[in-house]
Amino acid sequence: MTSEHELVQRLRAGDLDAFDTLYARHRMLVFNFLLRLTGQRTWSEDLVQEAFLRLVRHAPQLDAATRVGVWLCTVARNLYVSQLRRADVRLRADYAEPASIASTLDSPFEQAVGNELEARLESAVQRLPLNLRETVILALVEGFSHEEVATILGLRPDNVRQRLSRARRLLETELSERPKQRSPQTLGVLKRNLEADDG
């Protein structure tokens, strides 16, 4: 398999085959991240396409050591936040249900908790404030390191740890206060994942 470093070098030189390879490697990563942020498939797909267009546009200026997944998620997240701030963008209430989102995605986090428990956590994560939700998605679902999450969100690594700690408390409270969703197993999985990431 061609290394990412080599692909970035080739992309900087205008090699479209290198772009195709990077697109195939990173498209679902960026799409999954955006789908959990927006809750809307079409909006997510549009943002993915724009992020990759910007990759092509800025290819000559990329550093040879660029981590493409981090770069793309940074751009995609900034595009999302920018669109949220525009007056002509409505925050629609017809977000996809967490269970529907979960059925289309696949990650180590989802596999660990199983479909039913994962759906409960998905629902709770969707209700987190944006700053905590995006941090949880990047660190626990997509598996980025604290340093990578910090780069994407423009934070320091200790800020990422603080956000994860706050998210853990909110999610535990959320799950505990909803009788139909309360489950010692769910809470145990949640604590193991978040506490492991804090370490």
C-alpha cells in the first residue's frame, strides 16, 4: 500500500491518481464524522465534496507531512460551523434518528457496545452541545488522538481532555435520567470508553 506521505507528495505535484486514492481512503471517515454532526445525509455529502474540492485546490500548499484525515476533518468541521452561522441556514428538526445513523456506520466504538446499546449512546451523544459532541465523535468514534482532535478543533490537548470529562458526566446523567434507556451495562461501557480515552 502506498504511504500517505508519498500520496501527499504526488498530490502536491498534481497527480490525480493520488487524489483518487486519498479520496477512497478518507471519504467515509469524513462522511461519518459529518453525519453525526449534522444528522443529515445530503448535507453531510455536500460538505464532504466541498472538503475534497478544497484539498485539490490547496494541494500545492500542503506540507509533505500533512495528515490528510486530520486536514479534511478540520476543513469539514469549519465548513459545517460556517454554514450553521449563516443566516440562511435553518437548524431543521428533521434530523435522522440516531438508530438510523447507527445502522449506516461502522466503528470500533459501535462494535464494542453492540447495536442496541450503541443506539442509546448515539441518541445521548446527539443531545450534547456541539462543542462536546464533536469532541466525543472525533476522539471516541473516529479514534483520533487528543493531539489530532486538538488540531481539528483548534484547541490544546488538555482542553480536549476537559471536554471529554464534561461529556462523560453529561452522558451518564442523560442515560440515568431516562428510565427507558437506563442500563448498568450501557453506563459501564460509556465509562470504560471515556475513562480509557482520558488516560
